[in-house]
Amino acid sequence: MNPSTGVGRAPTVGRGPAPFDVRGFARTAQGSLRDEFDLEAIARAGLAPECRRTLAALAELEGATMAYLRNVLVTATHKDARVTAFLVSWAYEKYWIADALRRIAGEAEDPEDRAAGIATSGRGPVRRALAGFVQGFDVIGAHLALGYVDDLVLDLAYARLAAAAIPIATDPGAAGPALGDLIARIRAIKSRHTAFFEGETCRRLGASPRAARLARREIRRSPWPLGGAAVGAAERAAFVRFATSDGAAVAALARGIRSLPGLDDRTATAVVRRLGA
């Protein structure tokens, strides 16, 4: 993760990095954050309205795993044991991230997975399954590319929240220090997700022009952030305004997208345009 922007580093292809340790990831998956952080105290402290609103949106977006998994696992992706093993722990960690954010934002603890019925790009599981049958194993790279780009998009908001926590850190009644520590922990948890998505995406797109072509198409036509419909139009617009207010960070997002094998300016521009940035 790029510490200066929080968006993500450009992947290094061809240097032979060690494969992501999926077994180690599953063994050390982060559970509930309630015992480690006083979430109620953070919620009671001085949170700016736009920060609280962004935290609520992030809670919904982090919890919107079922739509992604539904669209992924009806295709050949479910036959890849390495990917499915990762996704189990990925969904588990995201559940607890959403739980922590929801408690701070004052949202209901159990949203009954409101995002479960929202498809990644507007297609239901039957159409996804039929398309996946034609696309074959190359679709795995496209699915992983979506996960990578979504991580970059969400980290725009986390980076802004981390920056917003700094000015109020000297106020004893504010949430600054505790909120900053929590955001840092969440970004550290998510950095492993991004590392997996990045490494696997680079490997698969670099090995298959067809996988890269599928990734370009999926990225260009998907809504950003993924699961954005779960938060409603007004909340999504507010989230995007908050997350994309730093032009340098948005530019870094575009660079991160272009750094993937086979992706281009048009693909990066499509994401930025769909964000409305």
C-alpha cells in the first residue's frame, strides 16, 4: 500500500514475488474488533457528520460480499480451490470490518444483508452462470481484477478518514486518536486482501490476453464502488464526494488500475467517470 496516497502500489510483474500464503491468511484471519477497540466510545465522541456518513456507507459496502460471491461462485471461479479458500476468509474479515464500522456509525447491527440481491454489474446469477460457462477459466482473472479495483476505490475513503482524524487528535473529547487507530487497523487488514487480488490478477491477466480483455469489459461496465446500490443514490453520491475530493488520490487510483497487465487508460477513465470524480 502506498503510504503517501493510501491507494495502492503498482504491482511488480516478472520479479517472481513469493505467492500469497492463503493457508496462513486463513489461519490468522481477523475476527471481531469489539474487544480491541472501544467502538461505543468512538461513536459517542466528536465525529464530523461527513465522517459518520462515510463510515455508515463503508459499513454497507464492506458488508456487500454476498452479491460478489454469488456472481463469482456460479462461474468457473468456484472450481479454483486457492481462490475460494481466500474468499471464505476474505468475507469473514469484511463481515467484522462492517460490524465495527456499523457500531461507530450508529447503524443497525444486523442489516439482513441488504446488498445480497445486488449484482456486481446488473446481471442475475443465471445470466452470470451462462456467461461464465462461455468465458471459462479466464473469467477468474476478471473477477479478481474487480476485487482489486474495488479495494483501491474504498481505500480512497479510508485514506480521507485517516487524514480527517489527525486535526482533531488533540481534542480530548474528539474521536481522533481512537478512530485513527481503528482506520489504521482496518487498512492493515485490507492490505492483505489487496495483495492477494493484485498478485493473482497480475499473474492471470499477464498470462492470458483473453482474461485481460474480460477484465477490461467487466471493470468498464461495473458500478463503482461495487455494491454501491446498497447505500442508496444520495448516500453513494455523498460517499463518492468524500472519497474523491483529493485529485492526487484519484490520479493514483487511475495509475493503479493501469498498472494491471492488459488494462489501459480507457479502463481507468471508465472507473473514474462511473465514480463521478
